[in-house]
Amino acid sequence: MNYLTSTGEAFQFWVLGTVAVIGALSTVLMRRAVHSALSLAGTMIILAVFYLANGAYFLGIVQIVVYTGAIMMLFLFVVMLVGVTAADSLTETIKGQRWLAVLCGLGFGILLIAGIANASLKSFTGLGQANAHGNVQGLAALIFTKYVFAFEITGALLITAAVGAMVLTHRERTEQARTQRQMSEDRVRSKQVPPLPAPGVYARHNAVDVAGLLPDGTPAELTVMQTLRQRGQIRDVSSQALADLRALEQRSEERLGRTSGHGHDAGIAGESDRPGSTRSDRSDRLDREEEEAK
């Protein structure tokens, strides 16, 4: 018996399938975690459309409500709250996990190809018989009768993954507390032997992204928290400080110049008011001062 696919079904499959594959590749290749989460959410929505188009209405609604609406949005909000960016350094904590990931991917691919190769292409049961008493009842009957072993294995794997995530993220420290002598020896061995510069002594700003100034005027980046230093978000105000210093020096020179000029005029006026000083004496003094200035 031959089954033909209609033009609408073929068009829907190729268009949505292409978009789903692009979203899956974007999930893996995107540099930012937020963009990867959005791409994965789009792929899940397209999978829900496939379920709805094939008559699996319960699976389609669960795919949208549970996976896309709850889990993915929770993951997206956590990523946005924590602020994971490409500038953050990601250190590989488990040695050899790349090879393990490659082996797991190859094993999953072999299982997928074997399942597709064993699929029956001669007869199709369709969803009419499976959904005879309703979509939810038919799905429950298949899960807890024919596929109960696979269902239990999947549940065990999910529980193991949840417990493993909790263990890896909430590890207790087993090493002993460091003594004062050990911390003193580590400080002497490190590059920064004296205490770190205090940000409130020579600082001109109280912002957390502005480095404190050393006595010579250079900024001390160690006064800024490590997270901002790694992200390159330190605001440099040294140029503005130097500009303010030059402006202050210029104003001081102008003020000193005006003060000396007023003092010189006052001295001349005082000498002119002396008793016994004649006009010729005053003119002679002015001539001598002009010659000295030349």
C-alpha cells in the first residue's frame, strides 16, 4: 500500500525542519548563553508545531507549556540574572570531558541510526487506532505498557542528572583551614607584598568601577573587584584628573601673576607718597626699571 505525502505537508516539513536545524546549530555555535537559550526555545516551539500537525495534541501543548514556557524561560532568566558573557573565563573542571562528550554523541548517533533503520516502511498504523479513546489515554497506555522499560530508564537518568548537578554545584570543602603563618608566607611569596592601596585615600571618585590613585597619580587596578577587571569594565579617569590638575595650575599661575602685579603697583604708589620724593626722582626710577626689564 503506497502512502503519498501532500504538497502542504511536504512544504511544512521542509520549512519547519530547516528552521529547527538552524536553531539547533545556533544553540551549539552561539558565543553568548542568552542567544543559545533563545535558539533552543525556538527549536522547541517548532517541535511542538510538528506534534500538533501530526495529531499529538497533548505532546504539543506539553512541549510549549512545560519545556518552552517553564524550563527554558527559567534558564533564560537565571542566565540574564547571573550575567554570563563571552568575556567570562570558562575553565574545564573535569579532565577528559570533551572525549567523553564525543563518545556519548557517537553512541547516541549509532542508536538513532539503528532505530531509523529498523523502522517499518511497509505498513503504517497511524494515530487513529492509538487515539481511539483520546490522545492522553493512548499516550499513557503506550508509555506504561509497551515502552515502560524505556520510560523507567529515562526517569532514572533524569534523577541521576539532577543529583549529579546538585553534587557538583554544592561541593563541601574538605581541606583544612589556613593558619595565619601560612597566609603570611603566601603573601611574602606573592607579587603584592605590601597591603593593597586603599581606594579612599587618593581616590577622587567613589564608584566601584573607578580605580584608586597611587601617590604618583597612576591608577591602581587592584582596588577594583576582580569581576570588573576580568570583564574590562574599569573606568579610567586619570586623563580627566590630569586635565583638572593642569587647569588648577593655570588658575594658580594667573592668580599669582595678578597678585605680583598689584604688589608692584602698590610699591610704586608707596614710594611716590614718601615725603621729599620729587617727580624727577620718580621718573628716574621708572627709567631704570624699564632698562632692567629690557
